[in-house]
Amino acid sequence: MAANKANIVILISGRGSNMMSIVDAVNDGTLDVNVTAIISNRPDAAGLGFAQQQGIHNAVIDHKLYDTREQFDQQLAKEIDQFSPDLVILAGFMRILTAEFVEHFADRLINIHPSLLPKFKGLNTHQRAIDAGEKEHGASVHLVTPELDDGPVVLQARVPVLASDDAATLAKRVLEQEHKLYPNAIKKLITETTLRTA
């Protein structure tokens, strides 16, 4: 691993399609970072198999083994800290994180959300955009703060909302854009900050 590259740790809960798009961008040379670890809170997360195929260190911190959210987050932070990450990437990580965890990784923790923030924070964003009569929808990569889906936006991708759209068709088009957006947002953060440039 090149010492001057930023180190990233990716957190997943399932298939990890956004994680795959980031690893693919690293493999094809469009994103110049070290993916040092992929960590899941679910032992059955399909994305772990992909990580193993790619030869990337992977680990499971099973949230069901911890009595409290705080205990889980403390163990997760301890695991992540071993890799000295410049960025911690939430890629379909289906856990609400404690304020202590978020503050521990302040300005290093990023998430992708399927709406044009600040619109439609939370769940069911595609149906809510259709119901609201939006002409445009999309995805946002943002820095994570203790308040859900509330941190500063790094980069957004937009798609038109078509008259024929239902939540599933709109979600599919947004996800296609997410796979381009996330690597670009990571590149933007690394380029515009002093991550690993010393």
C-alpha cells in the first residue's frame, strides 16, 4: 500500500453495491485510495464475499451480540481505529450511530442518502418525492453529524422524475447515479483536503 494514499474503511450491512462501485473505481484507477477494511454488522452480508474475493480485510461486528447501541458502537470504533482511516464510508450501513461514534470520526465519516438533501431525510425517499410532485430527485453524499441525514453535502447527483415512475423505477435510476457519485465524492474530499498529502 502506498503511504501517501488516503486510507478508507467501508461499513456495509448487505450486498454493498455502493461499496462495490468504490472498490471498482479503485481497481480501474479512477479513485486513488487504499481500501483498508470492509466491516459489516451482519455476518450474512453478501458484500463480505465480494471483499474476500478482492483480498480486502473484512470483519463482522454483529450488533446482536451487544446489549446496547453504545457498546456496539464502541466495539465498532475500536475495530475501525486499527486501520487509521482518513475516511469512514457508510455504504448501506443500516444502523443509526450514536453521537459519541459520530464525534469520534468527526469530519471523516460520510454517508450516501437517496434524496437531494435537505429534502426527504429518512426513509422511503423515492415514494415521498413522487408523492410531493417533484420534477427532480437524486442522491447526496454528506458528512455525518449526530442528527440524521443532516451533515454538510459534499456532492449530489440528479435524475428527472418521470410521469411513469413508481418508487422502484425511480430507485433504480437513482442507484445507478449513486454508483458514480460516491467514488467522485470521495475523490473530491481527498483532493480538497489535506488527507495523506504530508
